[in-house]
Amino acid sequence: MFGMGRRKSQRQLARAELNQGISHLMQAATYAAKGAGATVGPRVQAARDHVGPTAARLRDPAATGWG
């Protein structure tokens, strides 16, 4: 009953393993990206808040000309 199914060729088995491995790598990359975003995001926002006023002071004269 259980052994009556069609056997897969070596090529089919290898392809299935490769697809499964790629799927795991993509899932790991997704987890890593979410973790990096959660870690780096607040630091980037803090840097923007810190640099923002200086950038605005420099942007206005640069837009109209330095001299």
C-alpha cells in the first residue's frame, strides 16, 4: 500500500532538496532583515533628529547661494 507510489528520480530529489534549501535561506534572510530593522531603525531616527537642525541651517543658504 505505501510502497506503490511512483519513485522520484535522483534529479527530482535533488531539485526538491535545492528548493527546500533556498526556501530556508530566504526565510533566514527575512528574519535577519526584520531583526536588523528593529535594531538599526531607532538609531537612524536618533541620528536624523540630531543632524536635522544643522542640515536645515546649511540647506537654506546653499539653496540661495553661498555668497
